[in-house]
Amino acid sequence: MKIELSPASVGMPRLNTPAGPSFFSGDTSLFRINMGRTGQYCDGHSRRSFLQLGVAGMASIGLPQLLQAREESAKSLGGKKDTRCILLWLDGGPGHMDMYDMKPDAPAEYRGLWKPIKSKVPGFDVTELYPKQARITDKFSMVRSLHHDTGDHFAGAHRMLTTKDMGVSGAKNEQMFPGISAIVNREAGSRREGVPGHVAVPYGMSVGLRPGYFGGHLIGQQHNPFETIHDPASPAFKVPNLALSSGLTLNKLDDRRNLMKHFDHVQEHLDRRPDTQARNKFAEEAYQFVSGPAAKWAFDISAEDPKLRDQYGRHPWGQSTLLARRLAEAGSTFTSVHFGGWDHHWDLKESYERLLPIVDTAVSALFNDLDDRGLLDSTLVVLCGEFGRTPRMNDGGNGGAPMSKGTPGRDHWGNAMFCLMGGGGIKGGQVIGSTDRLGERPKDRPLTPCNIHATIYDVLGIDPKLQVMDPTGRPVNVLDDPTPIHELL
């Protein structure tokens, strides 16, 4: 990983918030972190991406504005809900019929390799590879009738994370609309001072793109996720973003902060701007994030009881999930955890027998841990990916001779997929909607990503009818359908 500190003259981006003070622009430094190359997906795409953490004097570029936006949004909503969201993102497309929507009576080429097992909730069956989740289905609910009808990785991820189509595809994969986590960050900020409101563990990624469709896009890169980057399961785990750049000490940071205070004092005398006091307040909060103890405590996973760490699983996914719980507990409003490697066109049996027990352990541990700590009612957990997999299994040839690539698998399918939701006030033990006998499409209660997002917004106390401004200055609805899933609320 390469870190460069380079000066740039960057104007503060204009936020789409209720009327309020406009902030200064000036000489700004950017920490540019080369994230390296990502692994390839089935379409052959790989991406080099950069995280930019700007520093305006002493704090991240736009971070004082982020805090200003948070406060303005809270005022417009009449106060803040003390709720959070943890998104476990199964990047690559998890198969609904091999996890939460089993079809044991379907023909052999459809029903899959594993049997369903009964869970704690009658009628809520799950795969036999999920025995731990089967014991806690009263704590979460399952949407079985989700669909967006595209089998393109990029189109599916863009629709799941932004709800928008906007022509995104493998041939045109740039982000076209802000991701839900970025919008949550803009509207709600952090629930506690001193921790970032939007965190990605270990990074924000969708289909090999970073931050991909988790990014702020037209509402500004200051709403991109704060990435932990390294593996929380490593004994040497440390969040590099929290460390000051080489040669920049806290004393120097204080010097730069004092210099900015001097400039603010001069500016106050020049034009007596009424927003100076507010600006100082938000800049101070930004400084506390960079130099204060709250974030450092939240990211210190080594402080956890070793027995609890064992319950989550001593692997990257389990420890990333535990870190997400620490962040939610500390006050981060939206944390995403990247579970990659779900593009199983072949060798599905071998891969799922390895991956599903890991997911089972992490998900069950998270719900039990939140419940034990009294955090379940205030923390929404969401588990999903960009689409499902074809109900009919293929022959393992991927267009070639049968089994030439490996054992059978499943291909891309956006006509039927699942989304697990629990905690944060969501009713547990519910199965919402159903698919037809072959699992090909919704049979009843069809739902879209808009309905998932609207439900998340409801839990977090954010108006699902909110708008953002497009580049032409035209207001655009964040959700084309702002209707939450009422059975869950």
C-alpha cells in the first residue's frame, strides 16, 4: 500500500442540505492510498481503486461539513433515532435456493445438493448447512420475494446498493447514484462523537470496484466509507487510516489547527460571518475523530474476550463481523462487511460446504452477541448480495463440455433473490413473500431494492422520500418507491 501526501486546491463540495452556511475552500492536502488490484470476477473485470482522505488543515476534507449536514438533517427530522445498521454484503451473488429458499420437491436439477432443516420458527426452513441460524430464526426475518430482474453483476449491485438502474452494466459500470450507506452518512452522521458514521470492513467493494456503489458520488466523496483495509483476524491488525501520515505528529496537527483558528479569527473580523462559531464546532469534532480515543477504542478488536472472538470464528469474515458490532456499539451508524467470492458458476458444492458454515457462525454469533448486550433492538442486520443464482443448476461446463470447468454450479439470476433483515425493531421470525415451485420468480408479495432501502431508512429515522440534487440542479428522489416492508415494522 502506497501513501502519498500531495497538496491540492480543493473547494469544499456543496451539500444538498437544508439552507445553512456555506463553508470555506482553500489549500487542501489529500492522502491518496493505492489500494492495489482486486480479484477478477467471471466477466474478467478487475479494478484499481484509490481511497482519498482529504485533510483541510487538521481534519478530513468535508468532515466538518459532514457533521454540519448531520445536525441539519437531525433538525429537519425532529431529532435522531439511536439506531444503526450492519450490512453483510455477499459480493458476487449468493444462491437463494441453497440457503434460505429451499425447494425439496422440485426436480433434482433445481432443488440443489442439500436438504432443508426446520428452524425455531415453524415454516421458516433453512439449509442444513445453517444449523446455528436455524436456532435463532426468531431474531431475524427473511424476504424471499426480492427481485430486480437483471443478471449483470454491476447492474445488480448498483440496484441493490442505490436502487437505481440508470443504464449501469458490465460495459458501463461507473457509479451513477449515491449508495445507501453514503446517504445515511449524509443524513444521520455518526450516533456518537469521535467515530466515523460510515465504515466499511475491511473495505467498501461491489463487484471489484472500490468504493464501488458504496460511494457518495454526487453528494460528495466525503461520504465514501471509512475503510479499515486490513484483516481484523490478523494479530497485527491496525487501522492505517487512524494513524497520522509520516512526519505529521499530533503537535504538528495542533499547530495546523491553531493556524486554521487564526485564519478563522481573521475571517470573522473581515465579514462577521454568522457561521464561524458553527464551523469551529464541527471542525473541532473532526479533529477529535482524527486524534481522539473514541475511534481508536472502537477499532481495537484485541480488547474483546478471546472466547467471544472464537464464537464469531477466527477467520476474516467472523472477525470483520465482530468489528462491525464494536463499531455499531461505539456509534457508527452504517457499517458494511465485505464477504467476497460468491460467483459460483461451477464447483458450487465444494465452495458452499466451505463458505456457508463460516456465514452461519458469523451471522448467528452477531445476533446472539447483539441480543446479549442489549443492542439488538437498536441494531439492524442485513444480509444480501447483488442477485441470486439460477434455480436450475448447470453442468459445470460454462459453455464448454460438461464438467470441463468443474462440478455443477449456478449462474446469474436477478428474478428471485433473498434478503435477511433482523434487529433494529424489525419483527423477527417472519417470512415475507414466496417464489414459485421452481424458485424462478416471486409468487406473491414481490418486493424490490427500493422496499429494502425504505425499510432501512425507517429503522434509522431517515425520510425515505428525501431527494438529492443531480448535476443540473434538479431534485431526484432517492427512492422511486419509498414504501417500507410494513410486515417487518
